[in-house]
Amino acid sequence: MEDSTIVKKIIDRDDTAIADVMSKYGKYVRTIARGILSDERDAEECANDAVLKAWENIPQTAPDDLKSYLGMLTRNACISRKRLNSAGKRGGDAEFVSDDEIGEIAGNGTVSETAEAAELGRLISRFLRERDAAERNLFIRRYWYGDRISDIAAAFGMSESAVKMKLKRTRDRLAALLKKEGYVK
Amino acid sequence: MKNDILKEAVMHIDADLVEEAGAFSAGAQKAVKSRTGKRAGFPGRAVATAAGVILLAGGITAGLIVGSRKPGLSGGPRVQSDPGSANATSSVAEPQSTVFPSEWSENEPYRTIVLSAYPDGRLRFQTIAGTPKIELAASDGSFRPVLGTGRADSLKNRKALFKVFDGKQLQTVPGAGENGISAEKTFSIRLCRGEWDSGGDYSYVFDIYEGAGTAVVSNESDGTVFGAVQLTTEEISEIAKGIFPTLGTFLDAAAESALAGSAFADVSDGTSPSGQSTVRITDGIRISKLVFALKNLPVVEADGDGGISGSNVLFGFSGPENGGGSAPDISIIGGPYASVRQGGVTKLFRIPRAQMSELEMIVPDLVSPAFSGTPGSRIEKIIIPQAVYGLTVQRLEWDYNGDGTKDLFRLETASTSGILRQTIYYVDAETGSETQLCVFNDIFVGIGFIEGDEGSPVLFDCGEGLTSGENRNATLSEPYAATFLAEPFAKISTRGGKPYLVSVNGEGDDSASVTATVIYGNVVKEFLKPVPVRSGLPDERILSSLDNFRAEVCFRSGTNENGTIRFNERVNTLYGDAAKALYRASLSAAANADYGQSRIEEVPDSVGIVFISENNGEYYFCGRVAFQSRESGEYMELSYGSLHSETQRFVADDGTYEMIAGLAG
């Protein structure tokens, strides 16, 4: 089923759209959730929450890309859950500094206020496609999934310092691209 | 604004790239690493496998699958003893391969509880002290965690299973390896994985057979029987309680009944990996459990109406046999979602896990022939404005359709030749014409409404069938059909065709109370309480409990528009015992009175007595009684009609009146 059809069904409040979403993207959202949360049940709950969120949001803001939208909702739900789970724990916030890292790509510059996130997202996607798989996946694991450096290092068989270095270089390349494209002043 | 947009932009990275990176699940790799002592390696490589596991997924899956070690698993043996077992060993024991299948799906089951099988027959749980995790003892002696951070529910599950299974002797059973076991089932606890799209071979059966209490663990997909464990009733119950704490009571009974060879009238197979089930149970416990579960659902709290149906995925629930054929309004549409349709608006709710587990267990069992009927609107409360007989003629107004126009129902009470007759009419608001709905003779009749979400109350009666002890069909005129099923159940239909099944209990005497319990028709938010029915005058038993009882003797001043006699000119007031004595006398008189209402108008100056109790309202009496003044010797009619032979005499304490009552007509 086409995404547009699913979106329309959601807008029309046709609850069979949920089954359609789960049929088409259920595996996708669960994969994302499992990639962020180690507790399978938490992952399941967040994936479910994400779909519910889509149901609630879409009538107001129909996404251009349903799959990405679901992924983003899932990611956000999982990150929230992760923060909740680690609340009060020592170093609990340490794993969420990735947001700051990505925000600092612009350095002292400022991202154009006329830029749209989706537009920048496409640019970043294009940028990542030009990188090798390891660099690309490191970047996404860190900044999209919000993985800890230590976990990434374990998963990729690298030292933590190597992961940090590789991420730094990727950020620098991205910053250069943004500046070149005129997004960062 | 500064650079926040960059963070947001990352979220717009193409989905395929995100998905690609999703395969690199750092958390999972880390978990394997921590147990095996080695790095698990890059994703895509098979992770550790198991020696034996009991799957307990979604709260309702159990089974035993055993597999061989997969390539890629590394880590040296970890020798751990089992201090809790008499067969504790300090060496690594290989699983008994002759009993267990050699393959195990690589698909990682979730919410797994571990059960290890050893050649000496021990089943062993491996837990890690201080953490909620349970580890699986693999064939090479290594261990790997199979549960994440614990939750209270899963802890209960684990404890229950651990308590029961740990150290049990696993036995080879007849028929092992064949397609199931031919033993006749009395019931089975069919525990499903519960993931709606698993589609894999995760559905395992944990059957408990009659008498022996044998739990047979098998793979449902191919019928392979892995082994059996002897369980006592208590152990079965223990498992049940652990898995479904809230259903403990039910399962207690179930376990007992199973051994007794009864209870479940129809427990059929049909469970699939997606959770489809056609289990039918005719006892009422699950029904009430369903009510309980639904009552606690957000869907209910959020204006949910309607019933459980149909085309859901998770339950495979084929829906109730809807006698009315009306479409249900709540659909469990799969997994944790329920959609609620109301007034053309569809709302979607997610059912929390804890509640889902209840529904998973309960909902499939709701389909019971004895409880046919399609759930209708959620019933908020039952209102019985007045349910009396005697002198009160009731007119009940209700905006039945929610269209702003009140519908009028009238309950008329009359007595002919000593037989009380009650008739319920529907009054057309526009024309004023009345349609007789039903007539009840000499029985208690209550009339009231069940108010639904959509302002569609249900007219019901609590009449025939209550006192007769027989099954009757007291069918009200359409569209208010009320069919009494096996007492004390009644199916009530509204004009919209949505039937409710209510349980009515009560007695048809003066002290009648009515409990109308909606047992099928969705949630009763405000559960019905016994409704005191002022069926005429209180009897002696009630009288003795009344506080501040007094009797006000009044002149009759007229008749209101409903035909109710109005007394508003007080002559005298009696208190306490005097009032009660008057009451008794009046009651006695009433028992022999002729309710010849046509004669009311003939006695314009009749007297009435209003009996009042502060804790039980007012009771009006207008019987065939009269007072005789000591001073004048005159008789004053209490009600209407002429005086006849004297059968009873009463002198009030204050000496004002002497009552002559109980005059035969």
C-alpha cells in the first residue's frame, strides 16, 4: 500500500491504517527501537507509542516521507524512554550529549534561519551516502540512535578513542559541506 | 534557534540509511559480550544459542525449545552449581539431546524465561544474584542473559516458574516426537507469544493434562513433544498466579476444575502465533474479568463505547455472536491498539502492557453461547427513578434518543379483584398517544433506564422471571425487547437494536431490591448497586428500622395531573410508636382494600396519611381507612369509598382519632 494511501486513511480516521502501518513499517520501527533500547519490552512499547503518535499527529501534519517520520517518532520515543530509565543514575545524561555534538557542527557560525530541517536532512543524507559504510553507520548510530560511544565501540570492534576521532572527522566534513552550501554563516 | 535545526535535520536522514545503521544494535552486542566474555563481533553474526528455554512472551507464551550451539558463540564454560537442587553439580552437563530437538530458531524470542535441561533430568533456572536477569545455561556451559531489566510482572513470572520448575525431572513422554499427544485434554493453558506479526514458529504449547498434572512442552508448529513435567495442582496454580496474577483466582479454580475433569465447557484449539484463539468458557468469571479489564482501560475512560470485536490481529478474536448484528464500537485492532468509534469519530488508544496481558487472556474467552448479544454502549449508570407499585403512578421522562426530545414512559398501577396490575406505556411526545408495552399481573415490576454513553438508555423491566424461578420470555413490545434468558439473565434491547445482557436479582415483595448488573455489554463504570424499591409500603421488618418515623394525617386536597392524590392540609402528626401503629393499621386496611380509583373523585374530602421516615423517604398511603373522632363520633374517611363493617380499630396516643381500618370492600 502506498504511503499516501495510508496517510489518507489516518487522516480519515480509518483505524485499519494502523494495521497497514504495522504491516509495512512495523519491522522498521521495531528495529529502530531495538537499536536504541536494550529492553525488548521497552522497545516494543516505544514502537507502539510511535505509531500511536503518528495517528495523533498526521491529521495536522501529514509527512512527506512516512517511513522517515515513523522512524523519527520511534527514535524520539525511545530516547525519552532511555532518559527516563537512566534518570537519577550516575552519568545518566552522558549518552545524550550527541545532540550537543551535532549542534556544534556549525561551530561559531549560525545555521541559516531560512533553512528547513527536512532540506538539511536531505543534504546530510546525501553527504552520508558519499561516506563509506562504517563512517556512515557510526554517524547515524551516534547522532540518530543516540548510542553511547562505548557501545558503538563495542559493536563496531573499535576503541572508544577511535570512534570519537572518526566521528569528529565526519562532523568536520559535514560542517565544511554546510558552509560550502551556504547553510552555515 | 541557533543550531537546533541541525539536530532536527539529523532526524530527517533518509530512512534507508537509518535502517541500515539499525542493524548495528550496540546494546545487544554489548549484552552478549558481557556474558560470554568476548566481544560478540559485528552484527549479522549469529548470537548465542540456547540449551533450553521456556518462552514466556507477552505474558502468555510458554514452551520449551532447545537448540544446539550455533557457530559464532564463544566464551569458555562457566561452571555454576545449583545450590537449590539436590542434584547440584559442579560440572557442565550436556543437554539430553535424545529428548530435545537439535535445532533452534535463530530468531531471538523476547521476554524469555530460561529453563535449562540437563541429562540427569533437572530443569534449571539460572539467575544472577542482584539483578533481575535470568541467564541461560548453554550447552557449552556459557551463560547469556535472556531478559532485560526487570519489571514487576516479569519478576513474578520468573519467580513462579522458577519455583515450580527448578529441579524438576524432565521425563520422556509417550508420543514424544510424534504429532502431539493423544491424551485427552481437559484444558490447556495455551500461552502465546503475543507478538502480532511474529509469524514464526514461536508458538509453543504448554499443556496440562488431566489428572496427572503433566505439563507437556511441545512445539506447536510441528507437534514435537520435548518432554513432560509432573505438576501438582498447587504448582499449576502457582504458575498461573505468577503469569497472570490478576487471574489467579480464576486459574485456581481452573486448575482444580481441570483435575476434576470439568469446568471448561469448550476449550478449543486454534491458537496461532498471532494469538488467535477460539477458546470459549461458559463460566462467568472471565466475563467479570473482562469487565474488570476493560474498566481499567484508557479506552474506556476516554469515552470508549461499544464492545470488543472482530477483526483484530492479536487476538484473532472472531467477535461475539452478535444477535443484534450491530457493529461493535471498540475494536482491538491489533497488538496494543484499540480503536473506539463514537459519533463518527474514531479514537485510537494504546493499551498498556499490563492491561493487555489481561485482555489477551480474557477476551478470547468471552465468546460464550450463553452470553449472546452484541455489546452496546458503555453503560454509565442505571437509573431507576422510581420503581414502585402501590399508589404511585410513574411517569418517566428521558431523552432516549439524545435528540433533545424527552420520551415519556408511564407506569400505571391498578388493582382489580385483588390482583395488582401494572402496565408500562410509551407515550408519544408529539401526539400524546400511548403504546402499551407490557402488562404485569400481581408481580413486582420495576421500570427504569440504563443510561448509555450516547444517551441511549435502555428500558428494562425487572418483572417476570424474578420471582417465578422459571425462564420466561417477558417480551416488551418492540422496539423495547427484553428477553429473559436463563434466570437471572435478561437480554435487553434498545430501539437501536443493541442488546444488553443484564443480570437481575430481586424479590417481588415489599422489601424488594433490584440489582441490575450488566454483565455483557461493556463496562459498567458505576457499578450497579442494589436499588431499594419502594414497592408500596414498607413491611414490618423495614418499619422497625425506620428512624424518626412519623405519620402526617392530611386532608386530601386534590389530585395532581398524574392522578396522584395530593394531601397538603395537615390535620395531625403522629410520632414514634403511635405513627407505626397507625401505619400497621393502615397497612392492614390496605391489604383488604379495593383500589377502586374510580371512586376517588366521589369522596372529595378524604383524608390521607403521609408516613415519613427521615432515612427512607416518604410513603404515601391512601387506603381504605377512616378515622372516627372520639369527640364528635364522626367518621372521617382516610381515603375514599364508604364505610363498611369494622374490622380493626385504632386509637392514637393523643386520643385524637380512632381509626377504623381494614374494611372489606
